[in-house]
Amino acid sequence: MQRKALALISSLVIVAALATAQTLAPQATAPTIDGNVQKGEYSVMQSSKGFWLGVALSADKSTLTIGLAAGTTGWISVGLGSLRMNGSFMVIGFDSNGKQTITEEKGVGHGHSPANTHKVLKSVIKTAGGQTSLEFSIPAAEFVKDGKLQLILGASNTADLISFHPKFASVEIPVAK
């Protein structure tokens, strides 16, 4: 009897999670890229494994704006185009005493190396009060595939571009047609 009750509760939790899943739709006003990920600024806002993620699609569907915040004073990253590091396009950055470092990398296996192309249109990273926030805009066409946007998120407590990430998550967001 307990197993049946547990199975029913698990099913209800899954159904509730799916029912509240947000779909990325174009929005008239683009978020302000200022290093402050604000509720109401992005059409999709969600938390996942210690990350606060915002995603917006421009009205003409040509540009994605992404905001990520995590409770760390080290680096944070967003990988686009995959649910794994390998093959993803990553934007990684940290703020060390007001000096911003943001780089574009390509996932290779379980690591990454500098990307040959520069796709980020505008970016800001800021650390304050034990939280680091990264916001950037990027052309959407390459990353919205088959009605989905796949992202990986990472964070470390060190302000460099090479330390292992004890925090990570993968997120798939449906995109309105």
C-alpha cells in the first residue's frame, strides 16, 4: 500500500512540474544587461540546483538574452546548444574586485577551450553580497533547435576559468513557434 501511495505522489509531483514548465516566447521589451537578474525581466524565470536562470527571446526571435545568478563569488557559466559540455558553446565569467572577465569557450569532452568565433553581442558579470550574476545577449538561430533551447549551467567558488564546478545543472526550455 505504501508503494502505491508513493508512486501516486511521485506521479503527481511530475505532472505538477510539467504543468508549470514555462515556454520561451518572444517578448516586446528586452531585459537590461546590467548584471542584475530581476524577476519580471525575463519571459522564463526558473531556479535549478542553486541557480536562478532567466531567458528572453526578442520580439523578432533573432536574439536570446540570458541571465544567470548563483550563490558564489567565483565563476559562473552558461553552455548553449547541448545538455552536456561536449559540443556546447559556453559563456564563462567572473568578477574579481570589480574586474570583469568573460570568455566564450567551446566544450570539448569534459573540458573547454577558447572558441574561434565571437557570438556574444553584449555581456556583464557582477559579484555582490556573495552572489555572482552573468547576463548576455547572443544570436538565437544557432541555439534554438527543434523547438527547444538546451542549456548547461556551472559555477565554482574560485575566480578563474579553469577550476572544477561543484555546482552544475542542465535545463531544456520549450520555445514557442
